[in-house]
Amino acid sequence: MQRVLFVCTGNTCRSPMAEAILKHKAPTYDVQSAGIFAGYGQSANDHAIQALDRKGISCNHSSQPVTRELLNWSDLILTMTEQHKRTLKADFPGIDDKIFTLKEYALDSRDDLDVHDPIGLSVETYEQTLKEIEMYIDLMLEKQEGDL
């Protein structure tokens, strides 16, 4: 079983949406999410929950900060931005071989690797972000099936 950790800033928007999507699409994966500046116990943003719900995806989320234990637990760490990736690599040496931005991993690309933060914007913006994340998770799953 693959253990995947999604990381964003506050662990209330992008990474919980990615976690919920991957759990929905690939239930054999063990998936968690965390945030670089997250506290413990916040639910996902209401707009994130609404966007997921409109796609029939449930989200039972409680925020958590990134820890060394979570990073060690994971087989694959997927960040929402290049800055998240750089911060984690600087703060937690030794994870270079398993950390990528979601877009970088899905596309094997180096161009525009950020999933932009919808915090404070409309539910429609959250739906667009969700659609973007879902597209890259689909590509990630295709890539991993090809690697088997």
C-alpha cells in the first residue's frame, strides 16, 4: 500500500481536497494531509467541503502540522507549491527522494508547478481548484499504474 502525504500551508483547503480526492479514487492508498503552518483540529474550509460535496466526495478532516513522523511515514510527499517543497526540504533534510509538487510528480515537468490557494475566495474558485487538483491526481494515478 502506498502512503501519500499532501502538504499545503494551513491544511484547510488544498491538501484536504487532494486527500479526499485520492481516498475517493484510490481507496487502497493510505493518505493524509498536513500544513506547514497548520494547527491541530481545524476542519476543512466550508467552501472546500462544498466543492467536494458537489462531486459526491466526502471530507471528514482535522488539520495537522507537518512533523518528522508524518514525513517518515510517507512513501510520497506531494506539496501544493514549490515554496512548500523548498521549505520542507530545508526544515527536514533527508526527504529529497520522495518530495515533489503535485504537478511536478504528475507531469514530470518544471513549468508552473503551483496549485494556487483559493483561501478567502468564492466557492466557484474552490471548485476550479478542486478540478485542477483532481486532474493532477488522475495523472498521478495513471503514472503509478504505468510504473507497476
